[in-house]
Amino acid sequence: MRKILLFARRGQLGWELERTLAPLGEVQALDYPQVDFSKPEALRQLVRDARPDIIVNPAAYTAVDRAEIESDLAFRVNAQAPAVLAEEALRLRVPLVHYSTDYVYDGTKGSSYVETDETAPLNVYGSSKLAGDQAVTSVGGAHIILRTSWVYSMRQGGFVTKVLKWAREQEVLRVVDDQVSGPTSARMLAELTALLLAGAGSDPFAWLAERAGVYHCAGDGACSRYAWAREILRLDPRPEEQKVRELVPASSAEFPTPAARPLVTALDCGKLEHVFGLRLPPWQTALKLALEAC
């Protein structure tokens, strides 16, 4: 039975991964304080002691605005720690699955991004994640970097649960309509990860080493945050609890934040489908299924 080392088990993606990876083998799922990504070098001995057959890393520093003043911490967690994991994975000859973000782009392309497009992050968070992607890639080995966007779950305080909460508290909701990307269900992303690894056969290192690289993996299609919020309200399983009467589009400029956000970062996921035969469903379908289950 394969041993899978999984980090950030209490995060929205890690929680789902612990469940979807279970049929593939024994999952050793860790989180703080068992492991501290702010101390990257400490990860070396942890990986060597665990001797996994597969490493899956959804851990990240994701406080986008706070990263502007905690850049050292963001780079330790998002860049230096993944580099250590990649080095240890190569030393052990095991695959590493790592997750990245659409925030590595500046959002000015005007159409969906492909993996070969130029990166130009607008904030510290995006810069730190890009540095992690580059570090993992430079190490080599059997690494799969899944670059995703607008990940949500029904367990934690992401955009979907926030909109449902706001709808029960406010009569008018103002949501930006100039930020566009692909909402991604954490559960669907975890299930795709499990399918990808299940297809790696008896020698996953060799199989994935031939296919190593960055892949875009987000909910199929794209929408603005305003359109996303409108669909959340429409699919609300308990609409009778809503207090909201009006959903109003707004610009990002009306909600200034310490960290600049890219505006249009829809991801083209064709490479993932071409290489692995896998693609996430339309974001509306995933949202409907997520809300039906809550």
C-alpha cells in the first residue's frame, strides 16, 4: 500500500484531499504544529522520517493583504518550503503534487491564460507563489503543479459561505464585477488530484516525471465575482432565510485593499485535459452540487 504524505489537512483543500486520497493508500495527513512551513529546513527530516511514496502539498500562506507586510513569511511558506519538498521528493524518487494560483498573472491579457503565458504578479502573495512554482520546477523530478483559482468549500469562510452569510444580514449587497476568473470547488479539485494520481500506474515517479510541469486546473468557464454571487443566491438551498433584496455591481476601485488584485485571470485548462484526460466541470455545475450537499 502506498504511503501518501499530505500537508495542511485542516485547510479547505487539505480536508478534501485527506478523503479523496484515502482509497489510494495510507494517508499521513499533517498540519501545524506537527509541521511548520515557516521553518522550511525542518521539513527535510520530516519527509525523510516519513519516507512517503507520494507528497501532496496544498499548504500556503494565503493572506493576500497581510502578505504585503509579512513578505518574508509569505516567501518562506510559499517558495522556500516547496523548494525543500521538491528536493526531498527527488531524493526519494517520489512524485510531488503542489498547488499554485492565478495571481501569478497580472490580469491584463484580455483572454484566458495558458501555462506558457508571461507571469507578472501584482502583489507579494502572487510573487511568493510564483517563486515557489519556479523553485519546484528548477529542482525537476516528478512534480505536478496545479495552478488554480478562486477555490472555495462549504466548510470554511470562503466567498460562497460569505455571500450566503451576507445575504442573511444585509438588504443590499455590493460585489465587484470587474474581477473575472474560474470558481473552483475544493472537493472537485481534490477528486481530480486523486484521479490523476490513480492513473499514474505502478511506477508513479517515472510516469509523472515524463509529464512533469505546470497545469492550469480551475472550474470550467469564467465569471465575475458579481455573477458568481448572483448564482450563489439563486442556488441557495434555503432562500427563505435571505434578507437581501438587491445585488449591486461595483468596481474594485470602490473597495481599496493593501494588495492589488489582478482583474481577469481566467485559466485555459486544455493542457491538463490533453495530457491526463481530466477536466473540472463547469463552475456552475460544481457550485450547484456543493450547495445541494450543504
